[in-house]
Amino acid sequence: MADGEGNPSEAGPAAKAGLKPEDVIVGFNGKKITNSQDFRLAVAETPPGQKAKVKAVRHGKEMDFELVVGERLLENQDKSQYIEPKEEKERTEIGLDIDDVPEQTARALDVSGGAYVLSVKPGSLADDAGLVAEADVIVAANGKPIGSAQALSAFVKGLKSGEPIVLKFVRASRDRRGRLQPEISYTSIVKP
């Protein structure tokens, strides 16, 4: 489905079935999926090679897919799945401080707008989603372009509690010469 970095695999079972990076999986073989742990368990309970029915939300619309479960090799698995999950307390905030993208950053990352992540509250939903302060620019939410921090705030306020938010973001990383390089990634959170 995705590599250890959260980047979508273009050759995996999900891609072959027609799922796209911004899709939010809400059901797997009749089981409700509310978080990544639910999804991992549902997939782990399905033998490789078996067909599975997947329900996903794309741009606010539920869609059904059928995929053939692949085998996940041990060296491709992330170590976090071997750690016992902590009991989660209910979170009431996303934990993001955002602003419009500074002009220099916009030029370096080749983006025309977006919401620049100024800070991420430790232990928040945004922290769990892997967003990084002063490295990430959110450019789309649920497939809709985000042109400014205000646009992202308005989008999130317009959602109901419990609705998924798939964020497309550009992350600034440095190449060997120290130049900024844009990397496009996706992550998702559920509005508290």
C-alpha cells in the first residue's frame, strides 16, 4: 500500500485495485476501519492471495474496490507495528500552527500557495500524522487545492467531527549540495 515513509506504492495491491494516495479506507472485508491499527489488523487477518473488499472515501464520496492481498516481507515492515499500542486518550485538537507560505519557501519548493506548518504540538493528531514544522507546506485537503493558511482553516472548520482529512503536502529536504528539494507526500487525520 505504502512504503515506510507513507509514500504510496505504485505497484502494490491497492494501486492495482484502483485506490489512489488521497483515498481514505473506511472498511475492509466488512470491518469498519477507524485508524491505521484497525487497517493493519484487518489486513493481517487476511491470507495473502485472497480477495478483499475495500470501502474508501475519495473526495467525500464512498467507493468500493476489490483487491488481492499481497504478502508483506519482514524487511519492508515498519518496526512500530511490533510495539504494543498505548491506550489512546481522546484528542480535541489537531495541533497545527500554520501561516501562509513565505515567498522564498514557495519559490524553492515551486508551490504557488498553501499552508506553511509553523509548529506541531507534540502528541497531537498532526504529530501522529507525521507533519513537520518549517519543513511541510500543505497544498491540498481531500483533493481540494489549499492556497493559504486561512483556506485550510476554513476547510477544516467546515467538516464534521469524525470526518477524515487527507492532506497532500510538500516537504522541504536538502540534497547533497544543500539545496532545497520538494518531496510530495500524503497523510491523513480525523477531525476531532
